Amino acid sequence: MWFMWLLSFVSMAIQMVFITLAIAAGLYYLAELVEEYTVLTAKVIKVMIMATTGVFIGLWLFEGMPFTMIGCGLVTNAVFIVLLGTFPFFSFSSPSFILGVVLVVVNHYLAFNYFATEWHPFSEVLGYFTVCLWLVPFAFFVSLSASELTLPTVNQQQQGQQSQYQTFDNKDDVVTSYFTKGRRSKRSGLLSLFEYAKDSVLPTRAKTF
């Protein structure tokens, strides 16, 4: 009896390893697609936001969910639309980004409170969290590194400058500045995490000449 229990435990551990690797590979592939097709990604995220908005309205009309929870979700989607206006560039210190993060946390708090008092099957709870709370924030999370390979059209100047458009000399033109900074800086976001894990965990082959 104990031998079968041990065998089932080992098989479960192996399955968890394969599931984790599959999820990591899928996330890496999605991040690569986002970097390659930023315009299409913005359109897909916009469709996700509109679809989620329709789901919120349907839950309020047909399921009678509290308007506080539904209204907070709709306001969050409005903030996501504002964030989408500068896609794929994100400023972590911008009011819209900070407000979006706060509203995501508030949405989770309201959802936990509601489902703690109103019983629903686990599949329905998981469906609400997946479609209404996780889908769009996850899409933005995967897109965090998309701006790394996007060529800027205007060289962004730092603090203390009033004019939006600047005059560039030969050593500070937009393309030279972009590629110079790109060589000195490292990637940020989801891809940097996967590349660090790949370089740290996976063995590398030595080149032979």
C-alpha cells in the first residue's frame, strides 16, 4: 500500500515539473510574440478589455452581482484603456499605472468578500477570476518588455525640460541614442526573467572551431 502511495507522489511531482516547464515555455513564447507584433498586441488587449466590460455588464444584469464590485471592474477597464494609449511604453510612476494596480487589488478584495458570503461552484469562481480579474492584467504583464525593441520616434529628455520636441546634434540623435543605450542596458520585464533563468539553469554548449 505504501509503495503505491510513494509511486503516486513521485508521479505527481513529475507532472508538476512538466506543467511548470510548459507554462514557462508558453509565457516566453507569448513575450516574444508581443515584442514582435506590438500593434497587433495592442488591438488584442483592447478587444480583451471590451469583452471583459461586456462580461461585467452581463454579470450585473443576469446574475445580480453587487454594483460596487461591477462598477469597480468597469472603472478598472477605463484605466486600462488609458494605459493602452501609450502602449507598449509604460511609466511605473504614472498616476494611471499606479491607479490600475490599486484597482486590481481592490477588485480582488471585493471578489473575495463576495464569494465568501455568496456560495458559487468553484468553476464559476475560477471563471470570474480568470476572465474578469486576471486576463487583462496578465496581458499587460506579458507586455512589460515590449518597449525594449521598439524604436522611439522622439528622443525622450529627462527632468527640467519644458519643450516636447528637442533639437538633436550628431552625437545625440534618436537612433544613435537608442542603440547606444540599448547596448549598455539590460532587458527588463518577463523576458529578462526567463533569459536569466535560462542562462543560470540550463547548460550552455561550448563553441568549437
